Amino acid sequence: MMNLKKGFTLIELLAVIVILAVIALIATPLIMGTITKAKRNAFRDTAYGILKAGQQYVGEKLLESENDYAGETITLPNQDKLQYRGGTNAIGEMRISRNGGLRIAIHDNQFCALKDYDMSEVKVMDYDPETCKLSESS
């Protein structure tokens, strides 16, 4: 009787390794892009949460002062004045006008969120210290 050895040859194992490496090279950028997009959307949600807290703060100030509120600038994070959850790593500022308009420029060293009076939505972009700030006008 003949004794046959069963198993994989070195060439077959190398072919499988090469195929797995190609799949990993294709899948990694897709997965990383999805993770970055999720982080960007989470930061956008943080910005909207801070804006919502700012609207509530303005409403309370207008009630306290009988509609005579001068506006102010709040440096973030500031959970003493603004009651919001999460996003405590957001750094920046919120400016409130006398009529209750809100402007924000916040960042977390990866993303920047900007919203000015004339913008209908928060704009989220990659963080750049030169562009992630509110203009002095308005």
C-alpha cells in the first residue's frame, strides 16, 4: 500500500497569503474612511448640541433680563453656563448677539465646526488653526 501525505504546498500557502494581503489593502482604506466619516458626523452632532444649549441659555437670559440682553462670548468648554452632554473635548467659542443670534467656532484638534449667523447649517471640516475661528466682523 502506498502512503500518501496530504497537506498544502508552500506555493499554495503563499498564494493564500498574497490573496489575503490584497483584500486587506483594498478593505483598509474603505474601513478607515467610514470611521473618519462617523467621527466627523459625531462632531457635527456635538456642535448642534452646543448650539441647542446656547439657544436655551439665551432664552433664559432674555427671560431674566426682560428682553434686555447685551449678548456675550462664551469660551468652550463651559458646562456651567451651557448644559450639554458629551462633546466636552470641544474647544472654541460661542458668540451671542443682543438679539439672540448664535455663532460658533469649535474644534477637537481633528475637526472644526463653524456656524455663523447667516449659515443655515453647521459646516464641519478638517481642523486648521488659521481658519477655525470666528471673524471679528458681525
